[in-house]
Amino acid sequence: MGTPEIAAEVKTKLDAARAALAQHITGAPGVPADGSLSAGWKGDVCLTCSFQAEDVLLTKLAVALDPKIPILFLDTGYHFAETYAYRDRIASEWNLNLINLLPEKTVAEQEAEFGLLYKTAPDRCCGFRKVEPLFKAVAGYRVWITGLRREQARTRAALEESSLFTLPGGRQVLKLAPLAAWTTRDVWYACEELGIPLLPLYERGYSSIGCEPCTSLPTDPNDPRSGRWAGAQGVKIECGIHIQAAPVS
Ligand code: SF4
């Protein structure tokens, strides 16, 4: 496909993503509210941002609609120095309403009590440093916007653009994935078109970037997340924040 075709395709996808965001961020009329969620969306929307390309792209689109939309960042304490520097740069230049979600324990406290959980029990580490803080925060909103894409992992292949997500305890939030159908090529093309600077770690060959101890260069060029939790040998490919609680009986 040539550049004009890519440009047209990405423009169509950008328009659709903007429309999906506008429905919920600005409360555009005609939005069918789910029966379990009351109307009056404005102010009830948050966006989680890891500061990877798709999240930063969505952030750019979202703040154009509401400059004060809460941007939630999971500050695990284990991110690359480059990620923290990039987060601070984008937050400052875009004047983001950035909310850093902190775990109950600092890295030092957790390591003193449990050792290096990212080596011995990564699910537990993710539970403490990502899942618990995120679910606690998201419970305060009606709508949770994410940069998830189907192409990212086999666990995301059936991702819907809009779905109800059940938090522990049964509370439900409307979870949006406006970029669900986007390819990596689409994301990079759009970022370039919109002049969005990207996390410099991509230039070093990383294709999916999380906490430093659990992120390595991809081992499979066809699997962008093959460098995540590489020590878990493919067993662990999700941190858990996108796995919803079992239905409350
Ligand atoms: S990605 Fe690794 S370091 Fe980060 S919270 Fe999960 S196990 Fe811990």
C-alpha cells in the first residue's frame, strides 16, 4: 500500500477515534448510555497512559477535547529513567492533568519485605504495583479509556472497542479502546503526522515498554510483546490490569 492509501486509511481511523472519544469526553448528544451506567458523562472519564506510542497518541486526541481529562500513570517505581523523563516532558509541554498512581509500598519497602518479586512472583509484584492502584483509581470513574490494540498480543485478539469492565467487588466501568483495530504502522504514522515525539526507548529496539526489570528487547519480530517478562518464557504476557474480576455471584 502506498503512502496516499496509508494516509487516507489513518485519517479515517483518526476521525473515528476522535468521534469515539468525543462521545464520552464532551458528552455529545445521541450517545447511548449503557443501562447500568447513568448519563452525564462529562467529568467522569479517565485515560490510562503508559507513555507508549498508542497511549500518547490517545492522550493527544483526548486533551484536544478536554485539556483537564485525568491522565492516569501507573508509577510502579520500576520504570526506565527514560520513561520517567519522557513522562515529565510530555506532561509539562502538554500541561497534562497527570495523576501518578502509587502502590502502597515504595520499591525499597517492598523489596525489604518480599525481595525481588519481579523475579520470584511477578504476578504478585504486578498486583501490588499495578493492578491494585489502577483498579482503586478507575473505580472513581464511569469511563476508562485505554490504548489497547488487538494486534498487541494474542490475549487482546478479541478486544472490543467498548465493553463493560467489572472491577473487584462488582463495580463496572465502561472501558473504551478506540484504537482496537489500529496496527503499529497506523500508530507510528499518526504520531508522525501529528508531530508527537515518541519515547526514545523505541529507538533502541524496544517494541513494548513497561517496567525496566521486566522489559527486554523483543525475541520474536512478529510479537511486539515478546520482550515483556521474558524470564517467564511466554507464560506471563499481561500484568493483570486488563483482566477483569470474575463475575460476582
Ligand atoms: S512489570 Fe515487573 S516490576 Fe513492574 S510491577 Fe510487574 S512484575 Fe513488578
